[in-house]
Amino acid sequence: MRALEVRARFGEVIDAAAAGDRIVIERAGRPIAVIVPLSDLDAVDPERIRGRRLEAFDRLMRDVRRTRHLGVPIDGTAVIRADRDGGHSV
């Protein structure tokens, strides 16, 4: 959607985003911005993405420290996948 069109139809654009649509705004045929539903903010906000990654790393390091004395190697990839998929790590 062109920037001028967004300006002219702003109420409709907000309604569409509230309904779950992602609206790409273009200027001179090039994408310059996106309006997303608030529910998508976690997926696109760089600070939130960074925070989730740091939390996952912290959980992995806690697991390593907690199980180091057992002599059992930890598969970090499996732990991260389980955490991402809502499962439980080691």
C-alpha cells in the first residue's frame, strides 16, 4: 500500500491491522515500513527478540551448571529447540 493511500485510509488500515493483517507501506515502489497487529510485536521487535535469546542462553547455562557434576553432556541445540517449542530442557 502506498504511503499516500495509507494516509487517506488510515482508519481502515488500523482496522485491518487490528483484525490481524500486516500492512506493508511503500514509497516510490519500495517498502519502507510495516504496520502489524499488536499481537505480532513480540515477533518483530528487535529488543524483544534479543531479550528472548538472552533468556534462552541464561536457561541453557543454568542447565549446564546444574548438570555438570553428573558428567552427562548437554545437547545445547536440543535444549534450545525444546525451550522454543514449549518443552522442558534438561
